[in-house]
Amino acid sequence: MKGNILFTVYRQKGSVANFETKFLFEEQKIIRLPISATTINLEGVVHILTTTRDITERKNAELAIKVKARKDSGVSTKMSLIGIYRTTLDGRILMANPAMVSMLGFDTFESQLGTA
């Protein structure tokens, strides 16, 4: 499903920058990757150029720091770290929680995603 959201954002903006996702590899290893994509024209043929890199260690370290900071402060927040969304069968985004909206780089759902 996350691939659907990647292509929806790509179609809306014409490019995607640092769209973070997870991939499952052999032996149940999950790695985190930001994907960037843009359209290029090579000798009259249109291509989609994508770049990515493994940021798993960095994301794990960031999460460990957040968990420790919450534990140290004794304050519990209800901020969701998980992006949740709902789409139509053709990939149109119907609903996205604040975490998902932020991951996609928008200020509010209605500002970009809700108008598609």
C-alpha cells in the first residue's frame, strides 16, 4: 500500500523527495530507505530517476533517543509515530493521520492530499 502513496504523491507533485519507507529483505531483515524520484528525458525517452540509501541505523538511533528522552522526562505524549492512511482502489488518498501528512511533507491533509 505504501507504494501506492508514493506514486500518488509523485503524480501530484511531479517528483518525490526523501519519501521514507521500509523494505523487507531476506531473513526478515527490515531496512528503512528514503526514496527520491524525478522525471528525466534522455534522447527523447522519458525515464523516472530514483535514488535511495539505507538509513536504518540512523532511524533506530533517533528512536532510541526519543524513547530515552520520554522516559527521562516522565512525560507521556500521544503523538503517533506511525503514519496511517486510507485510499481508494485507484490510489486516491481519502484520509491520512498527522504523522503520515508530515512524512509526505505537507502541513495539513487538506492543504494538498485532501484536494486530489
